[in-house]
Amino acid sequence: MFTMDWLSGQIAFIYAFNKIQPAVIVDKIIEAAVDILVPGRGAGESNWFWRNVRSIERDSDRISKELDIRGELRNWDREFPYFHHELIVRYFAGFVASAVAVAAIGHLRSLFSTSKRR
């Protein structure tokens, strides 16, 4: 009735969906996006004063970009309440866990079935 592949995929999906902490993952994604979008150190930092001024500018740019991203996420959640961004992270983690579980079961099954034929 139910195959082992299907059952292991379902169990992995349910486990990952319930155990994942989407806030931590969303924070890491936002941090990576801000690192990519906000430029790092540049020219004009020849003495301590300008280095500190540039550091303050860079930190304020990072904070404003992070607030913009989080504001867009809040707008998304208001516009699509049935498809919350944290729910997207949970579904994605569940799909990945399910695919890995099915692939692992398939690989183990192929290892044992080929060893019997030899």
C-alpha cells in the first residue's frame, strides 16, 4: 500500500516542517543579502578619522538596508497572509528533507540489491 520511499519522505517532511526555526534562517538570509547589497570598505580611509566616519556610514547603510528588507517582508505578510514568509521557509525545509530521505532510502536500497546479485 505505502512504499518505504513515500513513508520516509513524509516522515522527513513532517519532522523538518515542525523542527525548523524559520526566524533564524530568515535572519541569516537577510544578513547574507545585506552583506551582498552594502559595499564594504572603500578608498579614502587613510587616517583614523576617515576610517571611523566610513565605518559609521557603512553601519548606517547596513541598518537601513536591513530595515528595508524586513519592511518588505512585513508587506508581503500583510498582502499574502496565507503564504507567510516563515511558512515558505518551513515548506522549503520540508521538501529538502523529504528529497534527501527519499534519495538516501533509494541509494541504500540500490546498495543492498546489487550486493545480493553478486
